[in-house]
Amino acid sequence: MDKLIIRGGHRLQGTLDVSGAKNAALPELCAALLSDEPVTLANVPRLQDVSTMLKLIRNMGVTAEHHEDGRVMLDAGALNNPEAPYELVKTMRASVLALGPLLARFGHAKVSLPGGCAIGSRPVDQHIKGLQSMGAVITVDHGYMLASLPAGRTRLKGARITTDMVTVTGTENFMMAATLAEGETVLENAAQEPEIPDLAEMLIQMGAQIEGHGTRRIRIQGVERLHGAQHPVVADRIEAGTFLCAVAATGGEVLLRHGRADHLEAVIEKLREAGATIEAGEGFIRIKSNGRLKAQSFRTTEYPGFPTDMQAQFMALNCISQGASKVTETIFENRFMHVNELVRLGAHIQIDGKVAVVEGVSKLSGATVMATDLRASASLVIAGLVAEGETTVERIYHLDRGYDRMEAKLRAVGADIERVK
């Protein structure tokens, strides 16, 4: 099993390219299932989750080629097996995104209940309720969601769907399913994350009729069929935010090409308050950091608030900043598993329910730590970059699920980091 060896204490200097967003690429790969014509995605990152999704849709009969330049060419014209088996989706919660497209195009689907990071309960009941309101008949049996249309119906029907909480994958699933439904679907309490409008723009290129994407209310007028399209995946705001925190922690100056500052306003505001200098323009973000920054308290919430996917990385920065801070996690109830590992590196953190109190220290010390989930992995890498001595991060298969060759990118800007097989 691979691990990372990091020798800390090096400032980061240079230029990094931000990859395409994992959380946009996965639903957009599923969106290709809606059409029997070829679809091409550009800027698709090379991640374990992307490989798993490609393996999943190939198993359904889809032709899928991932090229070195980041293009993925898809053809779901011969799709003949609308099923997502447990063996292929047990490590990836995004598998649930196949349910809406398969049901909309074929009228039936069999999708395993998903897996993914062990960061808390992420139930699929909202997906089931929403699709049921569109006329689907769904049962859960032996770990699978079995979905079909009632006898005599050939299409889902438009509906007004209001979820009990804001759900990104739920919004994506309903939006994809609604493109081929009969009549109008209105999504209330829709997620607003940048990956939602990016998916909507792809669907519109395929012939869908969608309005309001990026707001709390999305309207979709169903059409009879969708055609092929070409679409570039939006830049990964979480990867960009992770690198911003890494530079803020280590010191240095780095230019992030393709970074979207407008997708990271809450994180950038906190970094500026901490003392980092950040400038941004069309397709770039530049950060400069000198000396210890000031610790910042924050509370995770739905977009456009502070993202839960950046909580662990910013906490790592707080660990070596001046002063105390409070980190409040409101999205997932089990997303402080990185705390014990940061403490092994010398961090001072106390947890009280949903709140972690961080007392900044002047230095961390290298040690062997274990990644527990995707974003926790990134926080341990950041901590290792500033720790004295050598840090070993084990179980980095979590990291590979969401970061495209992170160690190579960091090494290119001066980090002493290597992957050991």
C-alpha cells in the first residue's frame, strides 16, 4: 500500500495547475448515460474515483476512453446493463448519481447503496423520495435500490421536489432525471455549489432546458431525448483551496493557474484575515505568505459558505498559527477523525461535540500518521509540510480518490515529498 514521506520546513515557490473538479467530473460522467450519442469531456482529472466511475459505466456497456490530455470520450449508445453493482461502488458514494440517468433513459435501474469516506451518515433517502415524486417505484432490497416506472408509463413525470436538507448529489440526480421527464420539474432548496451549474451547462449543451441553476430554485422542462456534446470540467475549487492552505502554512509564493477565486470566496476571505496576501484574476489565483499567520475561527455550511471539504485543511493551518480558534462542523457528524492524527504531530486540539478548539503551536514534529478519509489526508500532508523532521502519511489511497498526483505538484514548487510503494 502506497504512503507519502514528507520532510518538512520548505517554502513553496512557483506555479501549479489546478485540475478539473472531481465533484463535477463524476456527475458529468453519469450525465453521458442520458444520451445514445457520443459525449466528450475535457479536463477530467486522473483520480481513483474517476477510474472507479469509468469502470462502473463500462460495466454497463458504455465505451469510455480516458486520454493523456484529460479528455474522456464516452458513447452510451450500446448501454445494455443498467446496473451499478456493489463490487464496483463500495468505495464511492457518487455511484448513486447513476440512478437518475438510468431510470430516466431506460425506465429501470439497479444501483447498490453507496460507500465512500467514513465521515458520517449521508443517506440516500432524499434521492429515493425525490425520484418517487417523479413517479418512480423504488424499493431497497439486499443492499440495492431497485427502481422502475409504473406499468403503462414510459417516462418519469415532472414534479416539484423540496428536499429536507440541501443535498448536492440529490440536486444533481433530480436535475439529470428531470431532463427526460414529461413536463416541468422544479427543484426547491437546491444546492448552489459551482459543480451544479457546471453540470447544468453540460446538460444544456446536450439539449436540456434548464433555468435557475446556481440558485435555490431550478426549473427543468423535460425533453424527449438528449444528444451528444463536448464540455470542459470546471476547475477543482477544493484542490485549489488545499494548495492555498499549504502555501499559507509553509510560507512562500505560488501561482495557481486555472484557479477560480469566485468559487472560493469564503476560504480566501479567511486566508486574508489570517494574513496571507492573495490576488486573483481570470483563471488564476496568486498567494503569498510570510511568517506565522493568525488563527481563524470558522463554521462549515452549504455553499457559498465555508465548505466542509476545506475544514480539515484549514484546521491544519490553524494548528501552527498564532492564537486560538474554534472550528465548527455542521455538515457531517464524524468529520474530526483527522484530529487525533494532527495531535500525533504535536497539535493542540480539543473536541467538544461539533466544535474543535485549536490552540496554535510554534512548531509540529514529524511522525507516522494514518489518513482516515479524503480531506483528512490533505490536512496531514499540509501538517507534514511544516513539521520538523520526517512525516509518513499512510493509507493515501484516500488521497488518490480526490487529488490528481498531489505529491508531484507539490514537489514541483519545492516540497520535499515522495511516494513510496
